[in-house]
Amino acid sequence: MRFLLLVFIVIPIVEMMLLFEVADVIGGLSTVGLVVLTAVIGIQILKRQGISTLLRAQHRLQSGELPAQEILEGMMLAGAGALLLTPGFITDTLGFIFLTGPLRRPIAEYIIRSGMVKFMGPGSGDGGFQFWSSQSNPRDSEHGNIYEGEYSKEGLSQIGPQDSKKGSEDEPL
């Protein structure tokens, strides 16, 4: 919850304060131009890096390997694109960090080694990777099987207002 507070409230406030400070130093129009320029440059680099990552993933798939590193780098590139399109210098800096290969690859390797994302081989039935969370899932196999459906108990009658009349359901009253 605190993370969401940081992302959606604190970072935009800090971004606006930084944009106002930069605008005081270099001027408002220059600041807007700089923000647009970083977005355009970032998108151009993003295209090249994305194609490069896609080609590496295809090469690994053709050689029969799971492109775990490339999948994670692709996710990081998507995040970098979102950060670069968000106006502000802090988000642009974070976007360029995730965008540049020499910094992105070690971060992706660290995430894989830390176990935050577990990649499995082909034929595992879940697309080759699984995300882990700290919350336990009540439908895990260690808790037993859960069957969903409707059922009725036969042979038991329920006495209610309709059943208080004499006679059975088959016989007219």
C-alpha cells in the first residue's frame, strides 16, 4: 500500500517540483521541449532495443532454449517505454536505466537469480514461467482438491408451508 502511495502521489509531486525548478533555470518552453525531446529519443532507442531483444529471443527459441532473460528484458522494455512517455525527468531517468542494455541485462539477471520470477522449461503447462507472491493461494494443491458444482440430497424431505397439506405430490388434492 505504501508503494502505491509512493508511485501515484509522491513521484508526481516531486516530478512537478523538479519541472518547476528546471523551468525557472532554463525557461518554461525549453523545459517542455526537453521533456518532449527525451520522449522522442527514448522511443527511438526503445524500438532498436525491442527489435534486438526480439531477435535474441527468436534465436534462443530456434536453438531449443527458453528465452527467460529475453522475456524479462521485454517486460522491462515495456516498463521503460511507459516511463519515457510519462512527462518528467525522474521517470525519464528510470526509463533510460531500464532501456540501456548494459544496465537492463544485469537487473534482469538479478531478478531471475533472486527467485522473484521462476522460469521453467517447455511443457510445464504454464507458458514457461510463474510469478510467486507472498500470499498463499487457498486453491494450491497442498490444500487438497476443490470441486465446484451443485448437489442435492435425495431421500430427505423438508417440511415447509407447501408440504403441510395432506397427500403426496403425485396425488391431486
